[in-house]
Amino acid sequence: MSQVLFTHDTELALGGAAALVNTGLGGTDELTDAAALDRFVTDWRISGARTHDAAELAAVRRLRLRLARLWEADEDEAVGLVNELLRKASALPQLVRHDGFDYHVHATPPDAPLADRIAVDAAMAFVDLIRTSQLGRLRRCTADDCNSVHVDLSKNQSRRFCSTTCANRTNVAAYRARKLASPR
């Protein structure tokens, strides 16, 4: 039987937070318009009301910067950042069931602004990381040409790359370097 590290909503929120941070890394902003935000919301199964306006997009982009700080924070700083996210959104935890998911915790109503819902879902997930002393699972990709963040949810905490693309590219480069260095 496989060991569950975190609940499905925690893992989804952590993955979504990393994905949101990554939309602003690498010199290219991937959240340039409402359509890009729509794809993000769909991909990460974020429920609730939407305004589909420029203010909503701007708020999510501002949130992205606040979440990025968590990948560099020590525990005390992470606690402060998480508490700030929860406080600013007036989080009020409650159990909900929707979209095929059994009961899980939401801490904002479905009509709260999108950025607040994302912030609080992420903050609640980071609460789990902090309470279980697992902040070390927040990582940066070790590929030379990538600075994306990810959450290592592997059992033995050995994940080094943000994606199989980065892992494969790094492994192929290492193989080629070994082949060039070895005598024929």
C-alpha cells in the first residue's frame, strides 16, 4: 500500500502554487491575458466564481510574487507569509464537497475573488508543510537551464527536476559529456 503524504487538496494546491509561480519565471510571463488565466484555472481545477477582468488577472499575478517568496523562506518567514495570506483573505475554514472530490477544506466562500481563493488554498497547503516540518520539499529545478520551482512529493524526497523534460535533457547532456570524455 502506498503512503499518502498529504491529502489530495493539499497536493493539488501545492502543485498549483508551484505552477503559478512558474508562470512568471524564465523571463516570460505566461499569464498575459484572461485566456491564459482561464487555462490555468481549468488545468488546476480551481472552483468558484470568476470576474474574467483585468483586475482579476492583475491580482493573481501579484499573488504569484508573494507565493514565490515561500520557495526561499525559512520556517519562521514562511509562517509569517502564510499567516499574512490567510489574514488578508479573511480565511474561515469549512468542509466542502464538489466536482467529484469528497470532503476537504476550503477557507473562502466560492464567490471570493479568485486571487483570494488561490492564496488561501495555497496557504492552507503550506500550513500542512510547515506543521509536518516538510518545507524542504519546496525545491528549484536543478537543470542548468531552468529556474522553475516544484514541490517534491516523492516518498524519499529525491526529486531534483521540475519535469521529465528537464530530467531527460540533463541526463542526455551528461551522457553525451561522458561519451566525449571517454577514450574510444
